[in-house]
Amino acid sequence: MLILLLFTSSVIGCFFAFKLVDRLRLVATRDHETLLKKYSALTAAGIFALHTGYQLAADNIPKITQHPVDFIGSVLCAYLLSLSLLKTANQKKLPLRDLLYASLAAGVSGYLLSYFFQISAGAINIRIDTWTALFALFLACLTSALAIVTILWLKSYEGQALKRLKWMFSVEIALGFLASHTAINLSIVHNNMLIGQPTDQAGNYLMLLLVLVPVLLFITSFILVIFYERNVDITQSKLTFRNTQTVNKKFLAYDPLTHLPNRDALNQHLIISAKRCDRNGESLALAYIDLDHFKPVNDQFGHHIGDLLLIEVSKRISNAIRNCDYVARAGGDEFIAVLSEIESHQSVVTVIQRIVDALRETFIIEDHVIEISCSIGVSMYPQDGNLQKLKLNADAAMYKAKENGKNQYRFFDAEIEQASDEMQQTRVELKQAITQQEFRLLFQPKVDALTRLAHGAEALLRWQHPTRGLLSPNSFIEAAERFGMIEEINAWVISQACSTIKQARDRGIDLSISVNMSNQQFRNKQLGSLIQSFLEQHQVEARNLILEVSETNAIHHQTQFKETLRHFKRQGLKISLDDFGLHPFSLMHLQDLEISEVKLDRTLTKGVGGSHTALSIVEAIVKLAHALDLNVVAEGVEDEAQRKALVSIGCDQMQGFLFSKPVEQQFLFDVFSELQLKSTTQSLF
């Protein structure tokens, strides 16, 4: 009756151990080791209590009153046994070799537990029966392997009746431990005790073992075959338990730099996870993680430091998520986390916030202090669409997080859904626009502040949309950059600008044209070669082409910005710093930049005609720019009061509706002629 009671307790204990493993899967990786030790101690206490009961049931142990050192040794063996089982069952990667090592460690710990226990209880004249001991050790190791593999198999189980399966395997594992315990006792021979003599009781024990061993071997073999056939590539003997499924052999499963699963492995994991969610009525969250200001790290410190930073980032993300979650590198500075076993919305928020906080902390990479952050977009399955749309929605939410100031997360919602649908529609229409050549260039002249003579023009990109009419770049540049079409569009703009310069020269006009460059295009290392090819194709001099770059490039990409400017200067190209005054910017940076002119944003020039304060601010900027030998162009000049005020402080050139609205190329030369005529017939003031 005592053995039956203890066996029932063992079954309940095994089922409870399954619960502990499930809890370990839901804890953050950084807290995993601490909780693992606590659970191992709790499990060890249960193992020791059951072991004591079995020994008392065997009626061959006196009282535990002697040899406290050996008693402590037996307790430690119980802890090592439970730690070996729980730790191995919760590893993220498990080679077959590690499974064998863990099983051997658990088996030896179980054997020593019994040995030290009996010595501590006052047993004397003990000897070990070699063959019986080897058999007992083999059975203990086999049972440990059965327990580990069973836990792993249940973690990846996708079928029904999971709770019943856990109870069934709890019975099997409890039988295995009972058989192992009996075999170990038989191998420890007491010359002065009952168990050391060949009695009928010993024969009954041996018969029980002979019956149990084939059953255990069959169950172990069955589970091992099923588990490793489904989850382990035998050629590699490696398993990622966050994935719980290996990828197909036809592609490499891991990113070579961070050793995280790659995009292909992620796609397979998503398919498996989605099927599990559909079957069990569960949800999963997909978090699209993009690093903020990562490119300046490469520019300033080099790609070697950038690679080391990505490795550290991958470690921090892995430590922030739970054991049941999955993280992959999507490419570049982008990562994707898949959060499974979601109990509530708050459980997703907790993990995402941990990722944001982890990446916000300062990085120390080879004595370089680096501070970055991340923007995260989160979408939910199946609420936010199928798997294909899930990633697009998370990506859209991530961009929204960046727009809102970065260093934060954003869940996909109805507002983003509408914007995302519009973005996808724009993507399709942009492809058609490139094919059908629906883009146009308009030109707004730049005139001399004093003489009103036209000296150049700014090329303004427009999209002649079939149904929406003439669209400004604000309507489509973001989509063009996101979907990789900006390179082709900008190349067309540069080519058209060079063609216009050539046609102006053929008419006797020495025309300089300014071309706006997107931030993404300006970071293209092949941009200089591309521009040179267009200059040669149209036989245009480099001095006639001015590249306008947003001030934000100088703020966020200083190192690369300066290097690119030096390269352009060697080519003879001119650079204009656009939108100057729109963003916070240190004026001292101007002395380090290889630029030719600054363009004052219309927000600066708007009030100069009626506000002495506004005029004083602009005057200070103009004087500083002139001290640095820079040309100053004022944008948005719309009335005579603005023009006179800007002339009074020495502004060099202007553009705005006062002189001309943007016109197409066929009217550009006529506008030049009109402006020249006005400059000769009108007074300057």
C-alpha cells in the first residue's frame, strides 16, 4: 500500500514537473536561470521525499540519524538529478550529444543519491554488485532520457488531448523511476541486511524489472524515433526549441552573423505556429523590430563595429523574450520576434517593452560607447490577417512608431490599416508609373536678389496620376523608399535635369539646375558614379548640376554625409543644404561641410517683411553663411516686402511665386526671357 501511495505521488509529481516546464517557457530569458534553480530545488525536494518513502517501503533502512555529510551528499545528488532533467528539457538548442550527457548525469546522480542515502542511514558492510549496478545505471539513464524527450515532444505537440497525454506519460516516467530505484537497491548489497541475501523478495524485484524493461525500451524508442524524425536533422543533430521544428535542408537555417534563425526559418516557424493557433483557437503576436539610427554607427565606426553591435542586439532581444518565443534576423538591422502562448494583451506588451528597454541601454563595443534604440510594430494573428498580411501590417505599424518619434512600439490598428492599404495601393501604382513614364519635372527659377536675373532653377518632381491628377512627392516618396523604387525614380530625375541643361546650353543659356535627393538615395555609395555617367551621356558640366540634400542628413548621418560631400567636390558637383532652419542644427557644423549654398526654409523667410525679430535671425544666418563663402538662397518669396527685406540683409538669390510658379520645361526658357526683360525695365526697389 505504501508503494502504491508513493507511486501515485510520483505520477502527480511528474505531471507537476510538466507544469513547471510550461512556466519556464513563459518566463523572460534573463530570468530563466534563477527560476530554473528554484524549480530544480523544488523538484529535488520531491524526489528526495519519494526516495525516502521507497527506501522505507523496502524495509531495509534503519533511521536517518548518522553521517550528516553523506546525507547532505544525497540531497545534492537529488538536486543535480532534477537540474539535469529540467535544464536539458528547456535548452534552446539540443544536440544529441547533450541529450546523452544529460541522461548520464541524471542516471549517475540517481545512483549516488541512493548510495549516499543508505550510507547516511547507517548501512555497513556495503558492496556493489558490478553487473547489477551497470544494469541499474543503464536503466536510470534510459529513464532520464525518456523523461527529457517526453517533455520536449510534448512542447512541440500539435494534436488534441494534451492533458491526457501528460497524465499518460507521467505514469510511464513514474514507472521508469520506480524500476530504476528498485534496480539500484538490488545492486547495493548489504552483507548484514535482508536485501543482501538471495530471497524470494529479491527474485520478485528482478521479475518486475524484467517485465518493465521491454516496456520502457519500447516507449523510449517510440518517442525518440517520433521526436527526432520530426524535429532533428540527424546530419546536424541540432534543434532550436523556440522553433520546435527544423527547417528544410534545402536552405541554411541560421543567420551566419548573429546565429539567429534566418528569414526562411522564420517563415516555416510562422506556418507551423499559425496552424497550431487555428487548431487550438489561440493567438500569436509578430513584432517587427527595426533599429533606430543604426546606419550612422557603420558610417562613424565602420562595419566591423556595426556587426558586433548587431550580435549584441540579438543577444539582448533573445534575453528579453520568453522561452516559448522566437526571434529571427530578417536582414540588415531588422529582427522579427514571434510571441506564442499569449495569455492576454498585457503579456505581449510586457515582452515588447522589455525589448525596447533592453536596446535603449548603452552598448560598449570595443571601447566605443554606442547608444541606439528601436522602433517596433506589432500585429496579431489571426485578428490582423493571414501570415502574408501579418508581416506587412507589423511593418506598417513599425513605420508608424518611427513617425511618432522612434524608440517606441505601436500595435497595428484601424488607422494604420487604412494607411497600409493606401501604401500597398501606391506601391502597385508606382510600378505602373515607372513603366508608363507618368512622372514629370517642373522647374521653378532661382533669381538674383538684386538684378532679378534668372541664374538657375530647381527641378520639382511630380507624378501625373491617371485618376488623382498631379501629385507632389509627399504623396509617394515614402512608398518609393520603403519598396525600393526610389533609386530608379531619382535616376530618371537626374537624367531629365541633365537633358534640360543641355537643351538650355543649345539655346545659349548657361543654366544650373538643382535636384532634390532623398535621404536614402544620398546614402547610395554608387551615386557619384551614376551622376557622372549621366553628365557624360548628355555632355553636361558638373558645375551646372546642384544636388539639394535635406538638412536632416547632416544631422543624422554626419560622417557619411561629409565623406560623400568630399567625393562630390572632387567631381566638381555642387551641394545645396535644403530646408535650412527647419530643424535644430548647430551652425558650427557648416564649417565642416563641403557645400556650396544653403537654402533658407520658407518658415524662416515668411515673416521677414513685417517682423524685425524674424529679419534679425535670418540676417545672422546670412552673415555666417557669407563668412563661410556660401551662397544663400531664400525659398518661398511671395511678395515685394519679403524681397526688399531679404535684399537689405544681403541674401544672394531667391525663388518663389513672386517671380514664377513651377513650370514645365517647354515654358522654362520663356520664363527666363521674361525675367531678364523685367530686370532691365524695373527698378530694383
